[in-house]
Amino acid sequence: RVHGDTWLSMKISLSVVAIVAALSVAALASRHVVLSRTEAKLPKHYVFTDVPRPEETMRIWLALPQRNIEFLLAELDEISNPLSPRYSSWYTVDEVQALTATEPGLKSAVLAWLHKHVPRRAIRVRSDSIDFVAPVSVIEAMFETTVKAFKHRITGRRALAAVGAWSIPSELADAIEMITGISDFPIPRSSAAYAAAEAAFEVTGSSPYDPPSSYSRNSALGQGFWPQFGRKVPQTLKSLYNISSTLSASGVTQAAVEFQGVDCYAWLDFQTFQADIGMTFVNITGVIGDPNFDPVNCQSESNLDIEQIMAFGVDASATFYFANQNWIYEFTQTYLSLPAAQSPMVASLSYGWMEAESCQIAPSVCTQLGVNSTGYVERSNAEMAKLGLAGKTLVICTQDEGAPSDNNAQLTNAANPVWPIYPASSPYGLAVGAHALLDAATPAQRANIDYSDVPICSKVHCSQGTVESVAMSPTAAFTSGGGFSGISSRPQWQDAVVEAYLSSTGLRPASTKFNAANRAYPDVSAVGEAIYYYAPGGSSGGSGSGSGSGSSSGSSFGVGAGSAVHFEGGTSASTPITAGIISLLVAHNLALTGKPLGFVTPLMYEIAALDPLAFNQPLAGGNNTCTGWGREMPCCQVAREGDDTLGRVCDYGYSVEPQLSWNPAVGLGSPNVGRIIDAMTKLNEIRKDAARRTK
């Protein structure tokens, strides 16, 4: 047998991932490989609770060897090139799956092993992956391991995980590339609410998971932070981003994606939100994916995702709540398996984790087993590329801790000052940062938006601002993420703008601290600060929740006394907003070509080159001066007595260079949708002219 060790963990699913195909010939010849046991700490806040009942079940995912990956990537480059005559000629999902299908003999060998232990009805087989559900007792026998139960001390979330050594038959080493699900530790989605709960736990030893959301208790900016700026409703950003009221996402299907069983939403809250913004009520179409509704672990930001994508992707033919129990690899497998009628054209993902810690295990064991973050990221990237080639658009947040990330939240890690975030760092998604919208300082900066038909704006001050800045202190209680991948090489479609940035005098880390030749992100940004949404938690008029309507009306799947008005921020807000805008662009492309936009990122860079006014760059700022999320944020702008790091920490990220079209803080900037649509039409005419000339 081939053996593995725990803990191998990832976020948001901190999972054991075993890549066994890389084992040496000598190891295989022995038919039995045993790795030295490695002890590692459990993920933060997890503790052992008990031995699971034998009948409790686990889902295990097996990634099988793929074929034709180089051809797949070449096809994606060609078909996503806006100047190619084949632009938007996407494959079907079945065609993509056939392209990468595992050699039949290898798949048969794996299935023969599974059929000895697991009923056929519990096994799901795809072209290059298999997953199955089995009781703990069966998992322990199959992998020669022990499974124990763990609990997250703040959320109460239960996790089953294999401990000690585990193994698979040696003869399957060439047939299985990666295993996930054998040791999962779900990590809560970053939010001000969770940060408040975590802070309370550190003091009291107990905390509700979804307390009233409040930046004011946790932000360095204090009680008066949010009232400094006008609140943002969809009408605010539609005016700012030149989104015509005649635009519609008709014919488009879209989804807000949630991970780790955070499958909670309340349609009555959607109804309240839409009434508050003057929108006729439209409910979601349904739940897709792998749902597991859990009223204890609800997060109010799930409502945020749905409410924003629907408010901007108006009149979409379908809006789905896409539920997932695991992380990116497993999500892609579920996505590729959906029936055509339930497979969204646009998917919004407001999740991420440190790219370099997709494998959080002792490096020596990762090396021996062929297991590392690179393996997980590269396989997941291939699956994301498959989705792009099948005409699907992934819109992904860059997280809210600036370039330093949670791994350098106190700005004290000089050896590794910046940590790229995955999957935002993947070349196969559209990575989204965040801006803040400042209040109008002069009459000339005033938007003069008529909010008379927006009921919530009669109760709170809605913004009339027109000037954007990077989301960071003091304009936001979070810092927009961005940087350079440590794994994925830079795609050619962003070479020109990235090289221009690297040739500038813009502030950035020392050249040895990031890989300037790799994928750079974000691609675009949108306002993500003081965004209105209606959801569980909070209290009407409370700090951080804003003031106004709604304290406990409506339905809530979450903990707490009903639902309330929220005004919060993060790339968790700018991402579904951008996804809804992308749905409008998809509708336009359907009218032009009859095809969805699919892998949209190269188009954004081509449009920026064609029309420099298609995106709005903030005038100053960066993601280097502060870090943090809903807690005290270290800021290198403020000198601290006896602190000798002031000059050092300010290069723990990247600055905006307003004379350039792109930077690692906000990417190309925020969209001018009217000009983007005009550019799409122009590019379509260029392709038609080229086709006529070649006849």
C-alpha cells in the first residue's frame, strides 16, 4: 500500500490532499510505502471531541490522471482571445470532459477497488474524477486509518478527519493523482461578524457565531467610522459605473457560490432588501450543488452575495444559490456535473485562502508523498480552465487583508511579507478587488442621484460621491487584496500592463519577496465599502449595522433575533456586484455572438487597451499600508513609540500608479459599463471585418 500522513490542510476546506502518482519507482517496487509519522497542530480553534459513530459518513474525492491538458489550455487561449475568429466558440461541458478523460484502464482499476467496499449507488463517476460516500467504518478499513471527530470552538462546526497514517493499495498509485475529503477542517468565511465572535472568544471563552455585525468594536477607526461616508445602494453604483437602466441580463444564468456547508439564506430577507431599494421582488430560482442546510452555521453574508448579484444582474433568466461542502477542486467537479439547465453562465465566489498553504503539512512529508500546495493549485487550475472553455465565467474575490493576508496580519513577518490568495491568483478566473467611494468634497464631485424611489435612502444617508479610492484605512475597515501568484505563470494577455507597472516607481515589496514573472491580480475592482444588504444578525440602528428599517421582521436561518439592515464592506461585496455586471455583459455578448462570455479575463485587458476610459483608476492608495478585517488594523501610516518598522512595513504590498492602466491593488480599476459595451461591439465589428478580408 501507499501511505500518507495527516495533517494536510487547506482553506476554505483544510483538507488532506494526497498526490500519489509522483512516488518513486523504488517505492512502488516495495509495494508498501510507510512515511514517518508527523505530528502537526490542528487548525486554529479546532479541538478533539469524540470518536464518530461507525455509521457517520464521509465523502471522499479521487482526482484521476488527465489527458490533453496542454491542448485544452491552448484552445482556451485561442477561443478567449477577443481578436480571434474563433472567439466565444466554447466547447460543451461534455466535450471538455471527453478531452481530459482518464485512460479507461486506470479508471477501471480504481472502480474495481471501490466496488469491493462501497455500493455502486454511493459512487459518482466523471471523466477524470470519482467521489463516493461511505460510513466511517468503511473509510477506516479502505484507508487503514482511524477517523476522529473535531469541533470548532467558535462556530460549533463538527468535522470528521482521519488521524495518523492512511494508505491506498500500491497498484493504484498511477491511477489516483489526488485524494481530498479524508481530513477536512472547514474554516469560517472572513467577515467582521466572525472577527467579532473570535475576539469575544479570546476574552470570554465563548461567543455566538453570528453576532450583530459591527466594525466599530473592532476597527482602528472607532465608533464614528461608517457614518463618515454615505451608504451605497445599487443605484449609487449604477450611476457611478454608467450602467443604463435599459440594460438587462435576460437570457443569462448566474449563481452565488458558498462553501463549507454555509447554506443559509432567507427569501423574506431578499424581499425586504429589494423593497428597500425600490426593486420588484424576484426570488432565487433554486439551490444547486451539494446543499446541506445547517441553521446553526448560517452566515449573513450569504444573503449579501445573492442580494447584490440579483440587484446588478437584473432580469437574469435564473439566479441560483450554489452550495458546496468542500473547496475549489470539489466545487469544480460539482459544477462540471450539473445539468445544462442548472449550470450557471456566471458564478460569484467570495472566498479565498493563502495560495502557499493549500497544503498545510510538514514540508518533508509533502515532499515524500508528492503532496504540496502546487499540486492542489495546478489541478484546480486545470479544472477552472475546463469551466472557462465550457463557457463559464468565474468571478473571484481577492480577500480583505491586503497583500500581507491573514498570515502577516500584524505586519511582523519580514521574511514573507506578502501572501498571494487562491483562487484569486488563478489565471482562469476574473479576480476582483475593492474600492471605497468618498463623499463629495465639492459640488462638482456630487453625483446628484435621485433617491426618491429608494425607500432605504429616506432613512439613511445614501452616497452622492463620485471619487473612488482603494479600499483601505482610513476609507474602509478592510484592505483590498492583490499581488502575484507564487505558483501560476503570468498569462500573455496581461504582460503589457504588468510590465509597465514593474517598470514604474510604484511602491512594492523587495523583488525577492514576490515572483514578478507570475500571474498578477486583481483584474478589476468595484466599490465594496458600506454596501447595503439585509440579512440575519445585527440590530436596527446599531453601530456597524446602520440605522433604519427592519429589526426582526422576515425569516432567518441564522442565530440571533431575526434580520436587520447591514452596511458593510469587503471584496465579498464587490465580487457579487461585479458578477452581476458581468451578467449584463454576457447578455450583450449573447446578442452579438449568440455565445456567453466564458473565460472573460482576456477580454477585459483587450478592452482596456482599446479604450483607456473603459475603467476608472483611483488616484492614490494601495494595499500595503494596512491589513486586517474587522479588528484593530496595523497601519504603517501611524508611528508607534519604540517601533522601528515604520519604513519597512510600508512596502508590504503594492501602490496605485494612477498614470498606469493596471496595478496589483485594484487591477484595471472599476468598470465604465457603457464604454465596455461599446468596446465589445467594436471588437465584434473588427472580427467581422477580418473575416470578410480572409474570404
